[in-house]
Amino acid sequence: MPIEVQETGPLTRLAAVTVPAAEYRREVDKSLKQLAGRVKVKGFRKGHIPLSVMRQRYGDAVTREVIEELVQKYVSDLVKQHDNVLFLGTPQINELPVEDKGALQFNIDLELRPNIDPIGYMGLEVEKPEPAVDSAAIDAQLEQLREQAASLEPVLHRTTILEGDTVVVDFAFVGDNPELENFKGDDAQLEVGSKNALPGINEALIGAEFGAVLEPEITLDDNFPVENLRGQSVAVRLTVKAVKKRVLPEINDDFAKASGQAETLLDLRSKLRKELEAQREHQAMHLAEESLMDRLIAQNDFELPPLFVDSQLEHGARQRVQQMLGQQEVDLEALGLDLTQIKEAIREETIAQIKGEFLLMAIAEKEQLKLDDADMKAYFEHRAAHANVPARQIEGYMRQDRERWRQATALALLEKTRQFLLKEATLKNVAWPSESAELDELGADAPAEVGDEQE
């Protein structure tokens, strides 16, 4: 048999694929003949070059192409034979034909979607926080607006740096370590005393003279991007170019008018209350969805295919690094980065997310939920509210590409299923969570694509 599949676990299979020698030779000869009609070889007319000459000149390159095409063909046949394939590993070639003799053999790991028959999903008790807004919340919002309106003004009546000052510095690591040569910058602003500064920076700046050039020894902390340098002490040159202080405006009617949102402080407080109530109601529904998913997963325990989970952890960890560094593409090897710790840190939430989406898809199928135009409109409006852009802009972007539109419809169906379950749930009002426990509003971040076949 060309394809033999061995069960290696509840959701894992190992496929051993054999491409018959006759088929392999036929494909190699076919490709060589096609190439003979396109290339020029001295002493022969185009299209009349002997196969022996073509094999001698182009055999290696053509063989590589044929092997790749045959592997892709047989993998595609394998997927067609198993309609519940979720994830494909990397083909591992075990045997190559020698001098066009013998078969091509390779193995490939494949993982299947869990077969889920969800239970206990109707009438779940779900916790929903009360979205009440008190005066303290409005005061906190006003203070945020005040912080945003703060201005930086030069310090005029002293010559030494104090905690709370904002300094403008040029910085560069001292020495010839090639891994640090790109970590430098000009006109960087740093609030002295900030917890975000590397250990040793604040200590060097406090009490230093305006215009000083400092070379403190600092310790690279556990969050430093180059992993093998974490915990090491290095010298950094800081050139102080300016020292400024933050000046906060007074909260009064003039402040309200300057904000552009109201004419008086009373009107501004009223406006902020309405906005906060809307925001909290939105957050409360997300927290209710989170409670719903926790209970749904607790009711339906099932295994996940390990290679697929690891691929999602890898993807999530890379996204975290990209966000941290502000780059779309990151060369982990060049930066000396290891994703192991990040993957472990996000493992629990990633597994919960994957299980939740598998369950929602199974429920949508079981309840025969279908999308209509109103569902898609609601989905785009929800995305637009998070991204603070017009809904039509997001919809237009999704419609430009077939794959993006497929992802949008898949996510819209998940959202519809969550809303369906929430309507059937028993909502239990609870106190609003502490600030540290509030929902992290991720906006347009897409969840794991558990409905996709991946390679």
C-alpha cells in the first residue's frame, strides 16, 4: 500500500508513505523531457536532447523538484482520505531512490480534530459584574485626562536631577559586545524613578548634574531581549541633554473647555459617566463570556492534539515578542531569544482558548447555528468598537482577501454561538472586579484558528 497509517495516540497518527519506483522514474523522466524543450545544450537541437545528457546536467535539480511535488501530492491524498485532519507535521524522508532505482519513502505525523459531543451547555450559571459607575471612577478618569494634558517644562531653579524629573538622554552600551551594538538611541525620554528603567539607571541619574555624561554599571534584568545576557552587568553611557518637570493643569471649567469635550466641569463629569457606563457594560459582557467559557470547559473535558497545541504556543509566543519589540518580523536566533519561557507562561490560557473554540464550533454544529447578514454586521461593529475605526473599513479590508473573509466568518460564528449561550444562561450579578482583575481588552487580536488545517 502506498500509504499506511499507524495509530500512535487518541488523536495522533503516523503515516508511512511509499511512492512506487515506477511512478518516481516516470515523473523524473517527464520533468526532464519538459525541461529539454526549454533549455539549450551545445551540439543538440532544442527538444531533442537525450535523456542521458539531461540527467547528467540537470538530474539533481529536477530530482529535488520531483521529490517535493510527489511529497505534496501524497500528503494531499492523505488529507483527503482523513477528512478530520487538523494538523500536519513536517515530512521526514526515510529513503531516496539511488540512480533512479528504488522507491521514495517518507513519514509524516498528522493529528485529528477531537470528536466532541458537547453537553451541559444550556442554562449555565454565569457571573456578570454589576457595571455601576461611582464618583471615584469618574475622578480617576478625570485624573487620566489631567495626566494626558500635562506639559513638560524645563527645570530652571536647580542644577541636579531629582526623582520625578523627565530627562532627555542619548544612550549607548559601552564596549565591543556585538549583541549590544544596536541597543542605543538619541533623545530618549525617561522619567527618573520609573520602574521600567533597567536596574542602575535611576540610581545613576538621581543627584547627577544637568548636562552630565554618566557611565554607570547596570544589571540586565530578566526581561532583557537577549536571553544569554540577562543578569549580567554592563556599562552604559548616558548623556543628559535636558531636564524637565511635568506640570499638571488644575481641574476646573477651563480644564473642561480645553479638553474639547464640554464647556463646564459638571458637563464633563456627566459625559464621562455616560461613557464609563457604556464601557463597563461592554466589559461586563466580556467578563460574563469569560465566566461562561470557564464553566463550559469544566463541563466538557477532552484531550487536545499535542503538536497542534505546540504550534499555537509557538505562534502566540512569537506574537508576544513582536509586540514587545514593536517589530513585525523578528529573527529570534540573531537576538539570542528562546521562546520556551514565554510558551510556558501562556500555555494555560492558550489551551483554554483552543478548547473553548473547539466547543463553540461543536455547539454551533449541534444547534445548527448559521450566519446571516445581521450577524456579520454585528461582528464588524464589535471589532470596530475595539479598534476605534469605522465598521465598514474593517469589513472592506476583510472582503479584499478570501482567506481573511473566511477567518472573519469563522470568528463571527464563534461570537454568535457565545451570544446564543449567554441568552440561555442564568446570569448571576456579582461585584465589579478589582482593577488588576479587569478584562484585558485585546481589541482585534484574533484567537487561535482551531478550524484550520496547518502545516
